[in-house]
Amino acid sequence: MDKRAFLKFSGTGLASASLLSASLSAKAQTSADDAFYTDNKLTDITGSAKPISAQERKARIKQAQSLMAQHNMAALIIEPGAAMDYFTGIQWWRSERLTAVVIPREGAIAVITPFFEAPSVKETLQVGDDIRVWQEHQSPFKQVQQVLKDRKATKGNIGFEQSVRYFVLNGLMPLLPNMTNVSAEPVTLGCRMYKSEHELRLMHKANEVTLRAYDHVYRNLEAGMTQADVKGLMQSAQQKLGGSNIWNMALFNEASAYPHGTRQEQIIKEGSVVLMDCGCAVHGYQSDISRTFVFGEPGKKQQKVWQHVREGQQKVFKQAQPGHTAGSVDDVVRQFYKAQGYGPEYQLPGLSHRTGHGIGMQGHERVNFVKGESQQLAPGMCFSNEPGIYIPGEFGVRLEDCIYITEQGPQWFTRPPKSLESPIGELAPLTV
């Protein structure tokens, strides 16, 4: 179970949790930096956001076919998930019954799905009308074989999207003796890694939803709140603001030193560190923002570590230039942290995880800001920027804002906060 699935599962039902009264915390005073949110009303702000169109999906398929020609692939096989949605609009799930999309290098795509599922699959299909069904006693792999034969794609390389399950590969390849299975990543990443202006706008709106929700939660933190209370407050806020596929994490006190949480139950008290990692989607495109608050008066060590993380974020931002490798971004912040006495490398106290990850339709996408990653940054790429510091037995601090790369350099979706006294940050204008 990946991070997003774990957090979503652990937060199930929290939207209806019993919340403590929502009076304004005396320590959450309005400042110039977050004045934009002072009159924030929890109403849907996503009405102007438009979903990806059928025409855009057709252009994506055309781009994929061009890349398939460059990388000598005769066809692609895709199962339900983000990649299938990206190219076709189909929003479906995986089971033991195969639903798949075949994208040939030349010709129209085809969908293979169980007979009784076809009407439901068609509801979200935006491109193509070649739907091949199979009955319960039949082999779906023979339908895939027939599609490839019809498209004259029966020899050469056949690309499998990276998340396609083994039983699909194992069931299909014996029927294709003149084909060799290869990774489809040069094609799928070659399309999905570089976001269009429309995709950036959807991500920008998702980040706005999450940031506004953070402001609401911060203003309503109270002593005695549990993690369930705070996650429920954040769940409700993002939902009212128009977010979907919402996930939330809230860690207090010593638990904040665990990047993805712990079973330890914690409550908010004077001086508590409150670390939150939350996000949502708008028309399928993700946000991912982390904020660290101190309830009440922060101590000197809390202030110091928080400022180190903020400086680390700024160093990441400056290094994330077109042409630089993704690995160099991770290197820069670790060098800085080592000079401050953390680490070295992944050792604690310090930064025990990668500095950031790709983001788009999925919360975690290739590539990552991680040691040794040689992929060069280029316009259209999007990443989280989250160089946290964790001190076991005490607390952790993580600030996370997402960035996108342009010809002129990196740009923020949301600008990081400047201090613990004004810990929300602000929405940055979209530069496209």
C-alpha cells in the first residue's frame, strides 16, 4: 500500500468525526502574508476549472504514437489507472478480470473489457469506439491478440506500462511469438512527465484548495484536539472547497518525527508541533502540501529547525533549473543540512527521505529529487519540494510546496511561509 492509499485508508470516516468547537485560536492571528485568506469562505472554488477534453486526449495518443516510432515499439498495453485515464478518460479499477487499452503505433486504439462491464467502461471513455468484449469463459488475451493482428502489429517490441500486472504479461506473450516485451516508460513518461498549460492550471487550482483549507484548519486549532479532529477538519474543508480524492495526515509532538506517521495517539497541547501533509485532486490533478505549526509559543529549537527547513526549501528551488539533474537538487540540500549538523546523508536527526517527487495525475510520479537521479530537468516537469528534518524522540518539521519548471526556471504553485508566526504561505500566480 503506497503513501496515498495508506493515508486515505487511515482517514476514512474522519470527515464525519466529532469535532471540537471551531473558535479562533488566539495564537493564529492574521498577518499580511495570509491576509488573502482572512475572509476565506468554505465554498467550492473549482467551478472555473475545466476537465481534460477528448481533443486533448487525442493529441496525447498522437504524441505517444510518435514516441513509439522513435523507440521502435509496435504497440502499448495499459491497464486501469492514471495512464489509462490520461490517454482515454476511462476511470476504472483493476480486478482479476482484465480491462486494458491497446495503443498501436499506427491506427485507432482499442479497449478490451468483460462483456458485462462494457456499458460502465463506456461512460468515461472519451476517445475511440473499438471496444472488444470477452465472456467469462473466454480469454481476454486472445482479444488483445486480435486487436494487434487487425492493426498489423504482430512483430517487434510491445511496450507494457510499468504498473501492468504480471498475469497480463504472462497471459499475453505466449500468444505473440514474434514480439518482445519492453518497458513503455520512454513513451508514457515522455508524455506524462511534461505538463501542458491546462494540466498546470488544474494542479494550481488543486493547490489553492489545499492551501485555503490549511488556513481554515490553522485558525481553528485548539488544545485537546486529536489527530482525528484535525484530519476531519481538513477533510471537510477541502471537500467544501471543491477538492476530490482527498487525503490528510496530522502528526503531533513526538509523532511528527515519523515522516509518514505512527500509531502513537497524540493530542494538541501548549507548545505542540503539528505537522500536516495533505492534498486533493481537481479533475484528476493533484496537490501535495505540508505545513508545520507550533500551537502556542514556539521554543528556540523549534524555531531554529523550522528556519533550517525553510532555507532548505529555498536551496532546492534555486537548484531546480532546466538542465540540472534531479539528483543534484537532493545533493544541494543535504550539503546544507550537513553544514548545520544534521545527517550526513539519510541519517537522523536530519532528512531521512528523498527531497521531492514528481507529481501530476498521481501524487507520486517519476522522476524524484533523489541522490543519483540523472534525469535532467525540463519545462513542464512538476515536483514536490519537501526537505524535512526529523529529530527522533522530539519532533519533526516538514514544509512542502510543489513547483513546476519553465524555460525561465522553477516556479511555485504555492509560496512557502516565511515564519512560524505566519505559517500558511500564499498562492503564487501561475506563470505559463
